Amino acid sequence: MTALLDCAKAFDRMHRGVLLEKLWSTGIRGKLFELVISYYYRRRQRVKLGKSTSDFCKTNLGGPQGSVITVISWLIYINDITLAMNESECGLFVDDVCAWIADPDPSKCIKRLNADLDRIYNWSVCNTMVFDSQKFHLLDIGKPNIGKFKKLAEFNGTSPTWCSEAKYLGIIIDNKLTFTPMLNYVTEKVSRSLWRLFNHTNHVTGASVRSLKLIFSAWIMPHFIYGSPIWIFLMYDNFHYSSPLRPQYKKCFENLEKIYNKCCRNILGLPPGTSNLAVLVRLGIMPLNYLLAYRACTWYLRIVKGLAGSEVHDQLWNLYSDDEAWTQTCFFRPAYELIKRLNLYVKDAHKIDIFTAPFHVGRRLLKEAFFHELNTLWNDYDGCKIGHIIHPEWKPLKWQNLMTCKRVNVQYHRLAVGRGNTQVWYDRIGISVNKNCRFCKNTEENIEHLFLHCQCLTTDRVLLKSKCEAHNITFDLQTLFTHPKLQIPVEKFIAKHIT
Ligand SMILES: [Zn+2]
């Protein structure tokens, strides 16, 4: 059973007298103590609206918002609320308070809860805090259910509300711990921030692939990632691209994936219907499930190495040494199992063990192993023949900021996945019935023919070839459509002949 408490206007209610007492009893003395006193002494405030201002009025509660002293003061101020929790375990994060009790006997559980709620109420009175019981969230998680005892929960004479889900630190926790409400919330959040990317993806006036990727990772990706280590491994029985999604997650995760793939497709300016795999390979990034699993695994490695704080490190080892608890973890065990599987490849290829290697080495090799596994998926994929020629391997790629113009850059990427303006493509989408080359008229017009063979384009091909020779690059479709040094010459070739 979990109680999530909400301190109403926490910072503004901090009593300065009480604060100074607490600082003193924490052992803060001398210059530092005097500094804090002078910081809060005779604080006054006024309201400014347009050009007019109100009179000053004195305040004795709270501190200036956004100041470091106020935040640290608050942390010291709230810290002793934990002394009020004799029965429950608790978590504090700034003004978010969370307490939980596990008890096989529901009636005893409620009694213990009420005892702590009483003490929390007393604490709040002594500390001039107000806990709004209407904003209290009580969650009944796990078995046995609290059932009829729920109505016995009490805080200062009122009954706090029982909920089926509640938000804590930006994560929606539901009482069955499925995290589907969280997934739907992520989908909604991501959808609402899509304009930041789509404002710049226009095929004529839009930004370069590199800028778009930057916008995507700065503004949209954080919504996908936040909290994902908790739920990503719940999606599958065994994390692998061949495993199906668990039925209860099928719809909500597929919705999320769809948005992710749409973003990737639009970053490159590729048309709807382009195979998702080809899009991701061309962009050089992992599919959503792999990306989130990779991020989760890097957290696991951080925790193992003690780089994520001692608390969570101890938690990991406590769980690890308890077989039953370990099998039930929805992050630790699956992350460990996944790293263990990929570690087989790393040990084989590099003679290095991810678990014992330094963190930055382990993370790099883990990423390589993730892409190695994805390569099997790409190699087994029958579609996108041209995509396979240009990208024989799925690996991280960095695209450039330079481009002749957006319109041609979009063609450059479309041609690379077999969806550029060639006669073959026009034929496939029904714009033209003649697949033959628009120049020499006697061979099928695909990019291979245009760039490597067409007799009518020899002059410009010689130019491209000389560029390749100057930079010591092989002249083939793969380098033409991936090598940064060839991008502009290839775009010029496209602008001149293939529009
Ligand atoms: Zn031709």
C-alpha cells in the first residue's frame, strides 16, 4: 500500500523560525549560520504589474524562488518528516513525499497507516505545512487487497482518496503496476511536442537532417525516455526483436512506436509507406524498443558500478541475493539477462566482459552489440533492395548539416531507399508506365543505371569519379549515398538530372 502526499505550496509555507532552529540543530554555526539568517532577515515582497508596483509587505514564511539557499533550506526543513514515519518506508524528493507499507493483514496495514498519518499531521502542524487530504493519493498495490478496510484510512478526521493510479515524480503508477496508463501518458506527451519537429520538416524550406535529429533528440526523445527503464522490459516475455509484444501492451506500445517511426521518416523527408527498417537504417538509429532497452541497460551498468548512488546500488545487491525477489523485478533482472546475452557477442569479438570493463568501455561495446543484433534483423529483411546495397550494415550514422537545398537533399535520401524520382519508382506508384531511362531510353531507370551506367550521363559521372579518386573513396552506390564528402557532388548530380 502506498501513500503519495502533496504539500500545498510547500516552499511558500516554510517557517523561517522553525528553519533556523533546524539548521542550528543540524550543527550549522558561525558565519554560515549568520549568512543564512541575513539571507532571510527582513525579506519583503511586492507585486509588479506593468509599470505599477504595490507597497512592500513583510514576509516571515518561505524564501525567494529559484535560489539555491531556499532549496537546500527546504531539504533540511522537510528531512525530519521521516521521523514521523515509524511504520512505513518512505521516499522524499524535494516536495514530493511517498510512504509505503507492506502487511499481509489488511486491517493491520490500515492501522499502521493511520498511526503514521497521525504523526505526519502533527509534524505538519509543528512545521506550518498543510497537507491537502483531497490531493492525497492512496494506492492499494498487490495482494491481498485492502478491500473493505479502505474506508478506515484517516488523516486529520477526513478520509483521503483511494485511487487506481497516481503520479509520482512524473511517473504514473497504477495499482496493478502495469504502467499502461504511463505509456498512454507518454504517447500523449510526445504527440503534444511533435510540432517542434514538424515545424521544420517541410520538403522545400525545412532544416537539414542533422538539425532535425538534434531537435528530435532535444525536445521529443526525453519524453520517450523518461521513466522508460521501469516499463520497457514489461513489453516482452523475453527481450528480442523476434518476441511478440505482450497482448496487454500491443496497442499502447505500437501507438508509441508509430509516432517514433513517423518522426524518423520525416527527419529524412521520406514518403509514407517507406519501410520502417529502411528509415531507421538510413538514419542510423535503433528502433524504439531497442533504444529504450539500451538506455535501460546503460543504467543497469551504472548501478552495478556504483555510479548511480549507493542507495540503488545496495538495492540491486539486496534483490540479487534474494532469488524470489530477483525473478520478480521488472527492470533489474531483464536488464541483466539482456546484457548477459549480448555479452556473449562482446566476449567473442573483443575478449572483453561488459560487466567488468570500465563503464564507458562497457557502454560502447553494449551499443555495438545492440547494433550487431539489429544487423541480423536487417539482413533477414527481404524488402528495400537498394537500401541493402547502400547500407549493407546497420550502424550509428551522423548526417551533415550541409545540403545544396532541402528539396534536393530530400531526393538524395529518397533515392537511397529506392523511393526517389526514377522511372522505376514512377512506374511503381503509377505515375508512369514506362520504366525505361529518360535519357538513353533502352534500359530500366534505377539509381544504379543513372549513377553507374547510363551513357548519356558520362560527363557528370567522370566528375563524380574524380571526386572519389581525389578523396581516395571507392566509386559505388554505397559511398555515393553515404560518404559525407560526396554528398554535395551527388546532390548536384541529382539536381541536374533526377528531378
Ligand atoms: Zn540511361
